[in-house]
Amino acid sequence: MENKEKKFFNPVFLIALLLVMVIVGWGLLLPENFDRIAKMAFSYLVGNFGWFYVLSMTSFVAFSIYILFSKYGNIVLGDPDDEPEFSLISWFGMLFSAGMGVGLIFYGVAEPLYHFSSPLSTMVPGSEEAMNFAFKKAFFHWGLHPWANYAILALALAYMQFRKKKPGLISSVFIPLIGEERVKGPIGQTIDVLAIFATVAGVATSLGMATLQINGGLNYLFNIPVNNTVGVIIILIITFLFILTAIMGIEKGIKFVSDMNIALCALLMLVAFIVGPSVKILNTLSNSIGLYIAGLVPDSFAITADPWYGSWTIFYWAWWIAWAPFVGTFIARISRGRTIKEFMAGVLLAPTIVSFFWFSIFGTIGIEVVDKIGAFTTETAFFQAFSFYPMGKILSAVAVLLLTTFFITSANSATFVLGMFSSGGDLNPSTSKKLTWGLLQSGLATALMLAGGLGALQTGSVVAAFPFSFIMLFAMVSIIKALKNDDEIVNAKKNIEILESEEIKTN
């Protein structure tokens, strides 16, 4: 009993728990003060470190593409004879649901509408230039950059866990750089505490957004009022569901809901494409892919004094970084047995392509009726747009259901990962740990929502992401060092040298 308690109350868990509880308490007891301080931190980071976020995310993309086509591609994430634990479709469903889910529905209609209606100050709102800008930036924000951000950490973790048999902790990534003893000490513990903090804050942002949009959908469908009371009730109900599925584990709980997500996503996209302006959607897809590819390099480095960049691109980059420890760890956990090439292609390219189709369909549907919609909010734009299309009520109901299942998948994946982080990297954390983190995530989401809605949610994720961005940069250095020393590569190189030597002797 004493050993179990000692294992439960380890230093990383206690420090992270205290940190998160202080923030939750602050947000609940002093919401106005919390909102004001968060906004000050947001303004400072965007004003002084926007360039840092831009360069960091760009380096992640360059690094991921290099790894995808590198000589390390045939290395198996595990023992050489390991087979993938999950089918390709289930694997993709889980990584996609954990990494994007709620955000795609939240922004699928709203983001292109915002960029079209309020582009850069140098552009005329509602013009063809604004239209091209809207889709190019939606593709940019949801394309290669976020998935490269996830792929780096996920690859490093999967490699260290399954090939080098190290604990499932972010700190394990740094063993090649600073050694195992230091990783077990204060440096490693600090890294793991930061990972927990970034995970809780990033997921709370998404959960808060999902709550606001589910409330908006229920208001549209059933005239349920949009207020904090309803929002808290939604959080309570879904908290019960996501903790239940997290306790059930990956195979029985998380995989089942993720498979459902993929089916609902495909259904929603197909029906929306049919009832929407199909030809315009296809034209938008083709045109926007061209604009995205042509602008990928310049857009990756672009940042000006226009406040649009701080509100959108910088926020997104910080948001993705805040999600990296949880999504990266979860993707690593489900990727045993895949080769590095298969892993990078699956994580980097497949979700990017799905996102392109998603924004082409729902963004075009929204912009096509923008004059009829009039004023809109992010959480209600989806439902407002579909009110002007056939089967609008049915599609909105499917969207609310999908929001709920995405909400559950993101939260239960994060709960599972937080249990791992605070249990010394245990790949199957205890129910008590998962229950603790599940309740705390919901508490922080509630606190941020009560403190000021979406604005406070955004600032919370940006602030949480900043210290973790340095960990991400060092992770790239560490994984390269580990791969260079991999026995498979070293032995292959030796074999080539022996063959070349024998060939010279023969000649």
C-alpha cells in the first residue's frame, strides 16, 4: 500500500497538480483578474516573440520533410519484427481525432468567413483577393505546420519508448542529449511538469471551444439558451463520458469513439458536398491547393505589424505547440511497429489532405451565403450557414453529435496521456490518475470559459505553449543524435563499407 501511494504521489504529479489547481482556482475565484493578466501576457508574447513562433513552426516542417525522405525511413518504431498494433484506418482515426477534431468543426465555416470578411488591412473585404486569401490561410493554418509539430515529438517519443525501451515521458526524448541520470533528476522532472501544464491548458482551450459550439448548436436546434449555466452542464455531462472511455482504455474506449468520428466525418463531408455548391467547392479545392503550394515557403516566414497575424497565425502556432505534448505522446503510444517513413507520411500528409477537403467544403458553403448570414460568431457560424441549405437541421444535428464525439476523443486521449506523464511513463496508467486529470481538465475549461469566453481560452494556450516551444526545438537535435547512433543504420553502413572494401580488393 505504501509503495502504491509513493508511486501515485510522485514529485512530477504533485508539482503539476498544484500548478494546475492554482490556475483553476485563480480563474474561478478571480475571473476578471485572470482575464486581464492573460491578455497582458498574450499581448507581450505576440508583440515580442511572434517571429520566434513563426521560425519554430517552419523549422518543424523542414525537419519533418527531411526525416520523411531520409535514410532512416526503414527503421521500425519498436523491435524489427514488431507489427502495427492497430489497423491503418483505426490508427489514422485516433491520431486525427486527438489532433484536430473539435477545431475543424469550430473553424470549418467560421475561419474562411472571418478571413473573407476581415482580411489583412491592405485587402478589400469580400473581394476575390480576400477569397483567395481566406482559403490559402485556412489551408496554411491546418496543413503541414501543425502536423509537423506533432510528428516531431511523436516520432521522438515512439522511438525512445519502443526502440530504446525508455519510459513514455517527454523527458525520455532528451536522454541522447543529457544522459539518463540527468533526465531522472530535476531537469527531466521540469520538462515533464511543463508537458503536463501545456497539455492541460491546450486541451482546456479546445474543450471550452467545443462547449461554446455545442451550446450554439443546441440553441439553433432546440432553442436552448446560450449561457454559462448551460455550458457548465454540457461540460459536466461530457466529462462523465470522456472519463468513462479513458478508464476503459485505448482498445475498448478511445479506439471505438475514434472509429465513430471517422465515419461521422465522412458522412458529414459527403452530404455537405452534395447539398452545397459542389462545382464551386471543387474549384475552391483546386485553386487553394495551388495557392497553398505556391505560397508555402513565403507564408512560412511571413509576419507583419498587421494585427491579423497575432490574432490568427501566431495564435494557431502557439495553440499547436501547446497541444504537441499530448497529441505527440498519444500518437507515439498507438504507433508501435510502424516504420519511420510510414509514420511520417501518415502523420504529416494524410490529415493535411483531409483538412484541405474539409475547409474547401465548409468554407465554400459559408462564403456562398455570407450575405444572408450577416453577423456571426465563431461558435454559431456553422449552424447559421447550414440554415440556408437543404437538410440543414439534419447536418447541424450530425455536427453537434460529431462535436461531442470529438470532444470525448480529445479529452480522453489527453486524460490517458496525462496519466502516463504523472505515472513515470506507465503506458497503462491507473484509473485514479486518469480520473484526477479528467476532472482537472474540465475544471480548467470551466474556469477559462467563466473568465471571459474564447479570448481567455486563446490567451491561456498561447502562454502555456511558450516555454514548451524550446523543448520542441531541442527534441529535433536529440532525435537526430539518437538516429545517427542507431544500430540498424550503423550496421548497414558497416556492411556497405565491407562490401566496398571487398570489391576494391577483387578489382
